[in-house]
Amino acid sequence: MTKLKFLLTLHEKLSGLPQDEVEERLHFYSEMIEDRMEEGLSEEDAVAAVGSVDEIAAQIAADIPLAKIAKDRIKPKRRLKAWEIVLLALGSPIWLSLLIAAFAVVLSVYAALWSVVVSLWAVFASLVGGALGGIVAGIGFALGGKVIAGSALLGGGIVCVGLSIFLFFGCKAAAKGLLALTKLVVVWIKQLFIKKEEA
């Protein structure tokens, strides 16, 4: 692939993003290809060394903040007419309350998911505390002459250690999964804005 075709394809893939970001990225990759050609690579090899256009476009879209994309998309392309302003004002009790309700529902679901993860970590912390307490108390009781009670407490502490190890990996996986889900949702929202632009 030639440098020109690479840049044209990348420009096409980034068409829904803010124009200043697109120009900045195109300039960056143009210079990168030129630098590699100055190092002695052929044009095709220099372009191939940069990477796949699809992967680069996906990475660029993921790197640009959602707020910047939304701000660029929400910015009116023309001035609103008087009747459009009147309709927006009259309809605002309905559309604004529905928008706020939808945002509140999404936010509450997200908060509920994080509260489950936080609760799992709290259970993990309590198991660790129970393990430490059971082992220390078991040793104390055993040294104090109450061997049966000490053995029971020591056994309970060891069970808590085992459970806390298993729960640690579960908590870690749940937190990573929720962070990955958050990233996917943000990328999906970005793609919605980008697709609107392409349509």
C-alpha cells in the first residue's frame, strides 16, 4: 500500500471524529512513514511497518475522550429557527425529564454493579480479618491450655484463609470485568457518535 492510499483510507475510517484530531493524526502518521523511508525502507515497507489501518483507526477512536467527540457532534451546524426554539422550550418538560430519568437509570445500574464488587471486596477483607483472628486466638487458646477450643479456632482461621484466597481471585476478576465492560460501553457510545457523522 502506498503512503497516499494509507492516509486516504485512514482519513475515511476517522471521518466521524473531530476534524482537528483527524488532521493531527494524519500528519503524525505521514511523518512516521516519511521517517521510516528516510531510514532506508521502501514506501510499501514503511507503510506496512506502521500497522493495519483498521487497528490504528480503532486505537485512535478509543484514545479520543468521549466528551470531545460529544462536544464536536452536539455543536449546532446552523442557527436554530424561532419555531424550533419554541418547540424545544415547550417540549422540554417531557424530553428533559425523560433524558434525566434515562441517565438516572443507567447511573443506578452502574452504581449497583460497582456496589456488588465493593461488597465482594468487603467480604474478602472480613475473611482475612477472621483468618488472622482465628489463627491468633487459636494459638492463644492452645497455649493457655484450652487445646480443643484452640484447635477449633485455628481450623476456622485456616478455612477463612482458604476462602479468602479463592475470593481474592473472584474479586479481582469481577473488578477487571466491570472495568472492561465500562471501556466497551464508552467505545460503543463513541461509535454511535461517529456513525451519526458518517450517515
